[in-house]
Amino acid sequence: MSEQQHQKHRLYGRAAGKPLSKRQQALIDDVLPTLGVPVTEPGQLQPGSLFSSSREVWLEIGFGGGEHLAGQAQLHADIGFIGAEPFVDGVAKLLTALEEQQVSNVRLRRGDARDLVAQFADRSIDRAFILFPDPWPKTRHRKRRLVQPKFIVELARVLKPGARLRFATDWADYANRALADVVASGLFEWTAGRADDWRVAPADHVTTRYQEKRLGDCAPVFLDFVRK
């Protein structure tokens, strides 16, 4: 689906904010093309081919400032990471972190994550993260939320059986609706066994600056699922 086709159901506002620094612009111009995920026909992209050796591939949808993605990539050098983010300043921040931390196992797509997921081959992703996406809290805007029944099915298509999916939000309505829609799909199993499983950040979570701002209407909720 093209950017033009997405306009009626766009998930985000302006993709560019204040001007980038000279260093950030240089990273966008010179480094991003070397780490970019190529555009393919639907269902044709084999994410494992983006990395030099055979390894698991984890996907982060909407990585914001990139703290979580860069942190996970540092912790798991044997895993290939793919991140999608429409905002150029977020991409620039992540590129800066990757350069400073000398992280080489990350590939990026600047743009709508739905386009990227549509291009992945079936059963090609080992784990996925959707952390604190735009909540679109007004009732009339909720159709713009990323986690909707149609996207859940599409995400399930590209996840391998047994692959893990983590969704986090600090908006109560989004947490409730996402949980209901994912479970109703019949494609995932919710792994929670007690309240702390969604009220307490998982041990392997990397905290982000956005999360620490507490901009939502509830404490962060972490929902972990397994692809059936």
C-alpha cells in the first residue's frame, strides 16, 4: 500500500519536525541508505537475507527515539533487528546511537510499518515489538490506531509459530482494545498468568524516554503474546 493510499487511515502526523543537526543529516544522507530495508513486492522480502549470517530476526514497529531498539541490539548481537519508523528525527536519533555504540546488527525502514510488514515473506520474523504507539485517544480517531484486527492478522502472517509479540501502552482503552482484538483473532496466546505479568515491565524490557514521561492515562501496560 502506497503512502498516498494510506492517507485516509494514516497512523501518524508530520513525519518531520525541527531541522536536523549537521551530524544527523549526514547520517540520514550517508548511513541510512547502507542500512535501509529494500522495497519489494508483497510477501517477497526475506528478512534473514539482510544480515551476513543466519540468525533470528526481531522487528520493532515504531521505534520512536530508538532507545529500545539500540538497547536490544546491543544485548543480542547474534540477532538481526529491523526497525520501522516514519519520523525522521527518530531515525536520526537511532542512527546516532548505533554509530556511538558501534552496533551493526540493525536494518531500518523509514516509513509506514504496514508497508514493511506487507512485504515480508510468510513466517519470517521471530519476534515483534509494538511499544507505546500513538494512542489516538479521541474516540473519532481510534480507527487510526495501528493495532486493529486487520493488522493483527497481517502481523500473524509474518511471525513464525511460537514467535513472541509484545505490545505496550500507557493508555487504558488502547490496552483493553488491543488485548481483546489480539485474543479474538485466535492467532495468539496471551502469556499472562497474574496481574504483575502486565503491570510490571518484563525483565528484558529496555526503558525509553517516552515511557518515562508518563503521558498516558494509566501506568504502562505490557502485553506479551505467542503466535500459535
